Amino acid sequence: AGLWTVFTLGGVGSKPTPQLEQCSPLANQSLLLLLVLANLTDAPDTPNPYRQAIMSFKNTQDSTAFSSSNPHTFQINFNSLYTALCEQQKSDQATLLLYMLLHQNGNVRTYVLARTDIENLV
């Protein structure tokens, strides 16, 4: 909660959600760390590897061959990710992660738009 307090300037404009933080504090802190790392600025000669990884990861259920020239590419089960994001949409952090994934990762965007139960997310 301390790291989040720093980035929200002491919680200005939002109330903390103690029930979400108590349920899984390690997951909450990990998500905050991921968001901070992914949003670090790029240096001219070295791009942010965390942002590159978020922009390029692929679905484990995808039938195409997994080959990439990007060393930061990995695979994750999009169904599990989608389910977790649907369950945590009361959290600002999870909503920010979803927003970032939809805008920066074309694979996630395509998967979400192809879902027939998108109302669970909305």
C-alpha cells in the first residue's frame, strides 16, 4: 500500500480498498510493481524490456508456432488471464493493467474482442 500511496499522492481522489488488499496482498503488490516497471520511460538506446514483454506476449492456446525475434516474448494462457481480470475489475490496478494490455498488445485485444462473454468484463 505504501508504493501505491506514493504514486497516488497519498490517495488523493480515491479511497483504499482494504478488502481487496487483505485478500491477496502479495498479488496486489506484484501487480503494482508490474505496472510501475512496464511504465518506465524508454532510453534512446535501450527500450524498456518490461514494456516490450507486455506488448508482445502470446496465448499458449494459439496454434501458430511460437517463434519471435524479440527476446522478451513469452506465452501465457489468455483464458486464465481473462478470467482473473474479470474477477478483479473492482480494483484500479487490474483495470489499469487491462487498459494497458488492450492498447499495447494486439494479441490480447484480438482475444478479448473474439470472446462471446465480453459482458463479464464490462
